[in-house]
Amino acid sequence: MKKIVIAIDGHSSSGKSTMAKALAREIGYIYVDSGAMYRAVTLYAMRNGFFRADGSIDEEGLRARMGDVHIEFRLEEGKDAPQTYLNGERVEDEIRTMEVSNRVSPIATLAFVREALVRMQQEMGERKGIVMDGRDIGTTVFPNAELKIFMTASVEVRAFRRHRELAWKGEEHTMEEIRQNVVERDRIDSTRAVSPLRQAPDAKVLDNSDIPMPEQLRIMKEWYDEAAKE
Ligand code: DC
């Protein structure tokens, strides 16, 4: 088997991260959650006053400070995936709140943010043996990835998953509120000028609305075996 790059793109709450993590564990690859990087920049912008009271972003201010944003992933005992660190601080939980979710899309439309993060992501993939999930991994970050997977599921199924995920963390939101967040994020992610969410022409599509996780993993593993064959 040769070492390859696996790019997984898809809609928010399509189960990308869960399945990317599971696949990486199964085949002994490193897992990188590129969405966590956009979330970490969003948290940085919130904490440093780059969101104005009306919700708009002080782009010039943030651009000038991008060099001070250091994001790393560290493996930790007892955790099933690498944990996100922002300037040396573990922010894995802080970046998953609804507040960050509601503010991350406009941050992810900023070209200077994308350029900085794409560069970091490409460096992480240089040695291969990596599974990265996001929105532009198979199109912009690794257009030559040996295996590209595009994951999706219906809006209803994705809103249900998100609701359950937030409820586990003790965050109560109505289904309608979450449904709107899912739809709005799809809209912004797919229509933005820079690196919109697009399916790479050579991506394999996995619509998992009705497919249980073990079966999804089996399908992905089969695709991996085929792509990594010498
Ligand atoms: O996958 P996620 O929900 O954690 O992603 C958070 C946000 O970051 C989402 O609005 C899309 C954006 N994103 C992106 O633009 N490009 C990526 N490669 C990953 C995420």
C-alpha cells in the first residue's frame, strides 16, 4: 500500500468529521479537521474585538494580526482526535459553540484567512498519510489527492444530528433555529467568491442520510484500498 492523501469535503453536519476520524483511525492515518482552523480564527477574532457590534468584521484589523494566529493540533491521551490549540491554548470546546458556528462563515469568506490556512494545510499534507476534511480540500488544498470523497445528507438529517450534538453539550436550541443555521451555512459556503464548497469532478459521493456508520466506514475503506493499491 502506498501512503496517500484523502480529501473529504461536504456540507456542514454531513458527518464528515466523524467519518474522517473513523477512517483515519482504521487505517492509521493522521486526521486534520480544517473547519477547526476556521473556527479557531473566528474565536481569535471574537476575543480580540474584530467583530463589530453590528456583526461585521474589522477586516483590516484582523489581516494585520493574522501573523499572530498560531493553530496546532495535538494528540492527547483519551481523546479520539487531535485537539485544537490556538496560540498555545486548548480551544477544542470553545470553537464548537453556537456563537462560533454563527460567526465562522463570514470569516471563512475572507481571502487572506483562506490563503493563510490553505498554506498551513498543504504543509500538513506534505508527508501524506493524512485524512483532511473541509469544504475545499479536494478542489483547492489538495487538487491531486489520490482519494476524494464528497459527503452529504438531507437538511433534515443534518439538523437532527446537530441538534443532538449540541444537546449532548448542554446547549439547547430549537430544531428550527438549527435548521436555519444549517441552511444559512450551506448558502454562504456554496456561494462565496473564494473557494466555494464544490464537489471535485473526480470525487466519490457518499450521501449518508440513510446509511449507518459501520456501512459508511466499510464503503470508505473499500475506496481507500483501491486508491492506495501499489
Ligand atoms: O466543518 P465545520 O462546520 O467545522 O466548518 C466551519 C466553517 O468553516 C464552515 O462555515 C465552513 C468553513 N470551512 C471552510 O470554509 N473551508 C474548510 N476547508 C473547512 C471549513
